[in-house]
Amino acid sequence: MTQFAYKIVNSPNPIDLTIDHQPLSQLDQNDGFIHLSTKEQVSGTLDRFYTPFTSLVYLLQVNLDLVPDQSTIKWESPEDHLTHIKFPHLYGPLKSSYIVHVFTIKKSDNGWILPSLD
């Protein structure tokens, strides 16, 4: 079974999949890894980190099976709060070839409008 993770990108520009790897966010640069979410975590991540700042983001569907060195994917709990929930983190470049779909996600008055991520 294919394992997907999702990268939320807050950018005024459309995602360019013709480049070799995607640019890092400031947070990813500072933390030394790429923050990803499972489909179950996407909504909470959007609400916690993106709701106050924007009304449109891109959601990159990443096929983790395409990452050749699986040891670069680590499942870790956030350091800023106590939780047993683990998030996927990629310790390496997010190559465009790992991305299988790009969703444009908009926020309505009732919250984020998410597509089916199955």
C-alpha cells in the first residue's frame, strides 16, 4: 500500500514541478528537515499554523515510497507540546519527482475546504 504524506506550502506562486526539488520554507530551513503531515493531520496543521495568515495554500501529495533512502523519513513528535502523535519529517530534499499531486486549498468562512485525500 502506498504511503502518502502532505506538504503544505504557503506561496503566492503556483507550484513548479519542473524543478528538481522544491524550495524550503523558513521553518524547514531553521529546523533542518521538511515538515510533512499525514492525511489525518492536514486539517489540524492548517488550523494551527495557516488560518491566521492566509486563505489559500498548496497541498503537495508526497509518495513516501518514492524516497529512495527511507532512513531520511523520520516519524517524530513535535517538541513544542507533549503528544504521542508523530509527524513525518523528511531529512533531505523534497524532490519534485516524489510529488504525485498538487491541490489548491482555499479557506471559506467555515474553515479550510479539503479535497478527499484517499
